Amino acid sequence: YQALNNFRAERSLWGGGELPFQARFFHLGLYFHHPVGLYEVADGVARPIHFSPDLYKYGPRVKDRIPEPVGDLGFAGFRINSRADWDRDMFSFLGASYFRAVGASKQYGLSARGVAIDTGMDRPEEFPTFRAFWLERPAPTAAALTLHALLDGPSITGAYRFVVAPGDTTIMRVEARLFPRRPIERLGIAPMTSMFQCGENDRRIADDYRPEIHDSDGLVLWTGTGEWIWRPLLNPHYIRVNSFLDDNPRGFGLLQRDREFAHYQDDVSFYHKRPSLWVEPVGNWGRGMVQLVELPTADETLDNIVAFWNPAQAAEPGRELAFDYRLYWGAQPPVRSTVAEVVATRLGTGGMPGQKLNEPMRKFVIDFQGGPLAQLPQDAKVQAVVTASRGEIRDVVVRPLKESDLWRCHFDLIARGSEPVDLRCYLRDANGALSETWLYQWSPPPGTPG
């Protein structure tokens, strides 16, 4: 496919450098066999963009296999470059309703989708497709590019408007108007798809020289009540769906908080440079839930993490659903909590070294950084509030780490049986909360005594 998809930069739509953006087009092939309609909109008139083999530098492996005449094959998708760097695309749309963008690192990572339908359920997921795109020709001084898309699938159709502004953080304003064709049980709005194979908290599948392999390491929620929540991602034994009820969420996203190369040791995939993706609802989204779907994976090339907003409002035929939001692609979300954040989660055998365990015990170690913790003296009276949905919490300790600017909380969990345990932890003092809320779902290994 690489030999087939070598687009000639000089043939870009709006090429020549006079306009601030250029569009280049993906060839059909590999996993992408269905063409999408592509149109340029100029002076209020839409004109189709036609395929030609002259747009590509075909490699020797495929050059002699191109039939003559080729005809108008169409394109699989497109990517957009900006004046800031003509050699590196800033965002692309390719496959079903998938799209992605880069930030200051110019590194791709996780993807977004137009919509998700029945993700993580006991039946096949539906993947609606962006059937056609209309790209508005930018003005010479434009700071953003506007495009429109038609979504289509067996259960839903819809119209989208994207306004994309490049920068250290690429910002997309999205306006979605959706029309269900039949009742949809699980509708995902502003879905994002990522990968987590192994990390500090989950070494179950880690037969690799790299300590961590993931596009994202946690889900962040900024709830309608103002609470900040951090949920580390996992590579589970089986498909898991966690739901976080909310009313008018302020934001949520899949983040790559860990930016230290030494934690990844990967100079090929550069996971420490992968962008985070933050969703900022525009207007009131009402009641619903953020849902996190985690699937098992043994391969870093297979995405296994999905997060989205599932509205409480029923998705039924004859009803228009309107959702506006902004997507922020970059190292950090546009807003941060004023309290301390979780920077690491680690797990291990519970108890003390050398202690004989008579119960299935697991130790959890959580490191917090920043916020009001940075101003506290070493002897400050800080309390860790830890709760579990079942089992017993023991030996809760919170203390500053003298070798760093971190505060560490660790505790042991005793939980018999194999049912998952939902854990919650945050730090506080006499004046109130000092940290965001850490959530975790621990699944004891199969065969744990009941």
C-alpha cells in the first residue's frame, strides 16, 4: 500500500503555497476498498474532486500492475497539511468515520470517530461511514479550515461540520446532527479509540523490552458537579464496560499523561509523544454517561480502548439528535484541575516483604503531584480516603516522597473470589480535597479463592 499511496505533493488541492492549507488524498487499497465522495466548495459551488493516476508516484512493485485506462476510481480519504509544515499532515479522515490529528509533537496516536454504535455489547458493533466530504477552499489569511461530512449507516445517518485550527494543540469544532433509522441501544457521541497494552499498573502482557506500550494511559472526567476523576486504563482478561453517570459534563478525554521517554524506551513508535484527546461539550448535553470500553489485546497494532458519551435521551427514529463539541489534540487538555493529579499507579503483592499471606492480598500504590500538595510541608496532616465496592482495605498510608515532589498513597486490598472490585481514592486535609479522585477496577485473577 505504501508503494501505491505515494501522493505527489505538487498535485495537492490548493497547492503552491498561496493558501494556508493543502489537501492530499489516500489511494484505495489495503483495508480501504470503498471510495468516498470528495468535493471542493468555492464561491458557494461544490465541484467533485476526481481521481487520476498522475496524482501518485507508483513504486516499481505496483507501477506495471496499474490497468489502462484507470478511470475515476475515487479516493479512500484525505489528509490536510498546513503552512506551518507542508511535509507533515495535521489531520486526516480515513476509514469508516475515523479521523485523527496531531499536536506540537506532530505524532499521530489515538483516533476519533463520528459516532459509535453498540460498542462493547454482545453483538457485532456497527461502523457507520462518512460517505462524502465537502472541503471549503480557505481564504489566503484563514486560520482554520472548514469541511462538511455526510454520515451513513444501517441504523443512523447524519451531517457534520468541522472547523479545524492547527497549532501546538489542534482544535476541532464539531457540529453533529444525527437521525436514527431505528432504535439504538448504545449510542456513542464524540467517541475516541486508543490502545493500551501494558503500563506501570498493568504488566500482565509485558513480554517486551519496552516497559510501557500505550497510546493513552488514562481516562479523565470533569463532571457536571466540578469533580475531577482519573481512571487508569487496563488491558483486561475480558471485555469490560464501565459507566460514569453525569449531568451536563464539562469535559472528558483519553490522555497520555506520562511523557518520559525512559518510561517507554521506544525510539520507533515514540509513545511518549502521542497526543491526548479532550472533548469539550458546547451547550448542555443533559443526562447520560461517559462509557469506557476496554478489550483484551496482545498486539499494540490493535486498538482496544473506546470512550464516548452515551446520552440518556433515547435514540429513536424520527428524532433529530444535535451535539456540538470541541476536540483538543495535544500534549495536555486545555483545562487542568487546580488540585493534585495522579501521575502513576502501580500494583503488586500485598503485605510486607517476607510476610506469609493467608488471604488473597493486593497492594496499590498511587503517586500524586502538584496542586496544593506542592505547598505543603513534609509533616502536613494529609489523609487518604479509600473505599472499595467489596473486600477489605488495610494499612492505608500517605506520605511525601523525599526523593521527589510526589505524595504517595499505598494500601492493601483483600478480596476473595473473582468478581471485580471498584476502588476509589483521593487525598484531603482539614480544609477539603487536595487531589482529583482516583478510580480503579481491580479484577482478581481467575481461580482466586472465594
